[in-house]
Amino acid sequence: MSDGKKPPRKAARRKLPKPAWERGFNGHVLWQGKAKLGKVTLHAEKDAPHKYTWEAAGRAGAADDLDQARRAVEYAVLVADRQLDLFGQP
């Protein structure tokens, strides 16, 4: 069995860049390479019930704290990445 040949290599997977937050004028955006994954924006109205709104992976919400809104965006992106489509083809 040991004839000196190496076993065939598995195909190397391309690594995606790590998602990174970019700060903007009225909010923050989560990027992965050149793909926009989600965003957090600051409410323009002073009497709004929440200070920040977020949008990611077809979901939206509001939060009082920037860190809470950013965590919500990251969680929505994580869940959308693993969740299967309801009516899509397997």
C-alpha cells in the first residue's frame, strides 16, 4: 500500500473576508469585502421612541444603544446565512 504516492489534495476553499464595521455620518455599515450586509442609522427625530434603527438580511428593528443595534445586525446576518429558504430548492 505504501507505494510513495501522496493522497490527492482536497480543493482549497476561498476564504471570505471578515465582516467589518465602517463608521458614517449618521450611522454605521457592516461590510464583507464589497458586499453590504447591514446598516445602523441614527434617528433624525429627537422624540423618536428609539435612538437607532437597523436593517440586515431582510429584517429591521430599533434599539436604544448603538452596541445593541450592531449586535442585532450581526445576529440577523448570522441567522440568515444558516437559515434555509422556506420555499426554495434544497
